[in-house]
Amino acid sequence: MKIAIDGPAAAGKSTVAKQIAKSLKYVYIDTGAMYRALTLAALENGIDLEDENLLGELSKEIDISFENSESGQQVFIDHRNVTEEIRDHQVTNNVSIVAKHKFVRNELVNMQRQLAEKGNVVMDGRDIGTNVLPDAEKKFFLIASVDERAERRHKENLEKGFSSDIESLKDEIRRRDQLDSERETDPLVMASDAIEIDTTSLTIEEVVQTILDAINTKTQ
Ligand code: CDP
Ligand code: CDP
């Protein structure tokens, strides 16, 4: 079975997707991490982020892989562990520019479909239900208010030991949502057969339970 979880930044997709995968013993695939890894490589190589051809070449050459460890899923570029670096501010602020290019998306979407062929998967991203796995048996679209999403990121930052300005976080989230929703290729949009869940006032456990209930109800 394939489960697609889409939605805007900080709606809770990866946290919830990981728990669903664990509970069902499925493989979790974080497609955002792939766009982030490519963005990190492009920044390190000094590639102009508007240069679709060069970025398309880079996405053909790059070897992105995942490994599961006790401290969570690890992401590698050519066997170098980049799990922490791909969450850097500079990557976060540039990833939607890289992800808008058709040549880039063609390559990464192919990789994602290959990963999904291996068996039961929970995949999260922006275009999983609409484009990567349109035949996914279960599709969910998580949303939450911008205020709540900025608050979540703020809390995460505090836990990592640094403070952040809520208004800047809101601006960054709005800007990324806008770029992701308005791009021409595979924009962020809810699939017509997805279940929308507003997580604004729900706990992680409540969202996970809502999804597990929906999966069980439909399969009975
Ligand atoms: O976790 P967060 O919401 O910060 O983002 P992410 O899932 O790591 O994705 C980072 C960025 O990659 C998104 O803002 C999109 O620009 C892009 N992305 C995409 O275009 N398509 C996907 N399937 C997944 C991510
Ligand atoms: O993957 P995405 O960007 O959609 O979001 P995430 O990184 O999974 O979640 C962002 C933050 O919100 C995490 O720190 C979660 O613990 C938190 N969260 C929450 O507080 N309540 C929820 N219902 C879901 C997530």
C-alpha cells in the first residue's frame, strides 16, 4: 500500500508520516529532504539557482540516499551524511527556487517513484498525491494556520538552542508556501481524492490517530 501525505511547510507532515510508518511497519520517504540535499549541493558548487539546465545535470549526477538509524532517518549525498546541513537556514530559504524547475523535478520524481516500488511506503511532500503517486491508496493533506506553523518552528528552534523571530518565521513560511503553490510544475495543491486535516489545534497523537482511523475504515 502507498500512503501520500502532502501539505504546506510545518503542517506536521514528516513528524506524522514517520509515526504512521513506524506503526504500520512501512518505509518512510521524505521527498523534501531530496530537494534540500540537491539545494545544498547546488549552493556548495556555486550553481546559479535559476539555471535550470545546470541544476538538471546536477540532479542526474547526484547520489542521494537514506539510512535509518536510532537517531532517526539519515540523509546522504555521495555517502556524506548531510542530515543536519540540509535543515540549515540557507537551504530552507533557497529550496523552493531549486524545486520549481521542471528538469529537477523530473529527475527527483523518478527517484521517488523507484523508491516507492520497493513495497509499502508512507511518502511526504508537496505533490505526492497529485503527481508522484497518483495511484496511492490513501492520501492526506495536512494544513494549519500560519501562526501555529511559525510557533511550531519557533519551538523547534528553542529546543535546538537558538531563538528566532516569530514574524520572520511567518514571512518565510508564507513565501515558501507561495512559491510552492504558484510554480508551474507540480505545484502544492490538494489531490481531489485526499482527506484534508486541519492540524491547527490538534496534537501530533490526534493527527496520527485520525490518519490511522481513516486507513483502517477504508480498508475494512
Ligand atoms: O519540512 P518542510 O515543510 O520545511 O519542507 P520539506 O518537506 O523539507 O520541503 C522543502 C521544500 O522542498 C518545499 O518547500 C518545496 O519547495 C520542496 N518540495 C517539493 O517541491 N516537492 C516535494 N514533494 C517535497 C518538497
Ligand atoms: O514536515 P512538516 O514541515 O510539515 O512539519 P514537521 O516538521 O513534521 O512539524 C513541525 C513541528 O510541528 C514539529 O516540531 C512537530 O513536533 C510539531 N507539530 C505539532 O506541534 N503538532 C502537530 N499536530 C504536528 C506537528
